[in-house]
Amino acid sequence: VPLVESGGGLVQPGGSLRLSCAASEFTFNYYVGKWYRQAPGKEREFVAGVVRGGGRTMYADTVKGRFTISTDNVRKTLYLQMNSLQVEDTAVYYCKAEAVGTNNEYWGQGTQVTVSS
């Protein structure tokens, strides 16, 4: 399985979680790493992205200033640090790796994040 996610769970509003997405067959040096989320009854939406592991980062307006995307030193794991969580952040979160210059892409299996008091 190319991407394995972990770190989801139940947290109170205002709390924090860190999601991880471990790559087993490649490093993010040659990929654009992204996080998406899908809430019940809604379409999957982009949350955050990072180019080639340590390059330019991109965020949805709804999470800017609260979420941070990053990779580890060897670029094998993609992270999403989520602070000041809100009920509206409740969703299944998916990581995605898009190979630079090709059409290859991989999705993680998804991890549930529930923000509730």
C-alpha cells in the first residue's frame, strides 16, 4: 500500500491533532503531497498541499492559519498539524501524492477526524 494514514480521532473544539501519511515506495521529494477531506453529504475538498516535500505550501482559506502541512527530514511521511479545530473540520481526511511530471498519483485510505464537545 503506497500511502498509509494515521492520527485521526475525536477531539474537542479548540483542540489539536496531527495526521500522518507514510509512503512505502517513494519519497515526497518527487511528489506534490496534498491533504483532502470529505464531510458527510459533501464533496471531497482540498485542504493543504506541499510541493516536493519542502517547497511551496498551499492552504484552503478555511484552514489557513490553523493547519500546517509538512514532511519529515527524509520526506517519507507527510503530516498535517491541525490546531484550533472546529466542529466544521469534522470529516474523513485523505492524503494524496501526485508525481511531478507524470500522471501517477496515490491516495491514502482515509482517517476520521471528529470535532465534538
